[in-house]
Amino acid sequence: MHTHHLATKLKALRLGGMLDSLETRLEQAQHDNHGYLVFLEWLLEDEIERRSQKALAMRVKKARFDEVKSLAEFDFRYNPKIPAEMIRDLATCGFVERAESVVICGPVGVGKSHVAQAIGYAACQRGYNVRYVKTSRMLGDLAGGRIAGNWEQRLHAYVLPDLLILDDFGLRDFDARNSEDLFELVCERHLKRSTVVVSNRPTQEWYALFANPVLAEGALDRLINNSHYVLMDGRSYRARGRPGRTQGGEPDGLA
């Protein structure tokens, strides 16, 4: 089939993607004796799927994940104490729809970042705008905005997403400017958009990280008290890749 006479018209209507499956769908319709309406429906379904995948790829790119992760890749059996049912429920993104937040805490290596990014990817799949960032990097960006004179613009970039994921929260103390920036960010997002905070520290240690205790109380009261709390405890997944360890993650010769 020659499609050159259709190409210009389809592209004028921004339906050029239909050309990718046009011949295949036509052959399929002719082979199975389907009518014009079925043939047209198939083409439209292909175009809808193509646009959906393109939009998803764009949302994932804008999210800036360190890695694109899914819960299907996560081995919940390795650490049975990890609340798998709760995490899977969060991945349905009802909390994003309700503008609620999530706190994920636990030791190094138990998969907190994997879970957070998997929830973020699930949100992208459902059409939400997501931003993933290490907390120190975000604070450095905002500090640079104060010097460059575009602090409000940079802050807005973190306020705007439907879901903001702050990883490695509390690895370092927050100076006075950091404390102010976190307070402003939390206040702007509170009850309007969802935030996932990932930390190696338990929440009771977060208050001491702030230079200003008043700002700490104001920010963390909003961030912690109305959040879903996910405690991820257990063995480090990273240990499974170290020399001298069995597939189960324990050192050779140990039960």
C-alpha cells in the first residue's frame, strides 16, 4: 500500500504516528474481513497508546529519577518485616489524589530509595507530575537561587509537582537558610500536593537537624503528623552482592 498521499494529511492533523501501524492494521483488517469502523478503531487505539507512552516517557524524564524502578523488581521476601501491603497500596497513588504525604525511614541498604522511586514511577503512569531529588541537592539549588536572584522561581519548581520525593533527608544538619527554605517548601505544599520523604534517621531526630527550632516545629508538624509512616527495617540488600555471601544474603557458613 502506498501511504504517501495520506502522510501529509495525517501530519497536518498531528496524526503522523498512525503511519507506523497503518499498513499492518490494514492487512490485519483485510485478512480477518473486518469493516472500516473496526479498522479506524484500531488506528485510533494505536494513536492513543502511542501518545500515552510518549507522555509517560516525558513525565519520567522530568521526574529525574536516579533509576526507573518498579515494585515488581523489589524482593519483599528478603525482608519480611517490610510492610509490603502498605507499600503496594501507596503505589496505587490514592495518597497523591488526596494530597497526603509519606515518610519512609529505615537503615541503609533496605531499599528505601527503590520503593520511593517505584511509587514515583507509578504516579507517572497515572498521569501525575513527579520530581525526585536528593535533599542536599535541592537545598544547594535553592541556596544558589538566593545568590542568582531567582530563588522564588527555583522554589516554585519544587512546589509545583503533584508528587515531590525528597531522598536522603537529614544526612546533614540544616543551616539557617536551609531551615528557612525547607519551611517555605513544606508550607507551600501542605494539604495541596504530596511529598515523600526518605531518611535513614527516625523522625524524632529530625527536629535537632534544624538551626531554628521554631522553623523545625512548623515544618515537621505539617510534614510528619499527617503522613503515612513506612518503617523499612531488615538486612541490607546490598550485602547480597558482596563477596563471601550466599544468595540469601548471609555470610557463607551462617544460617
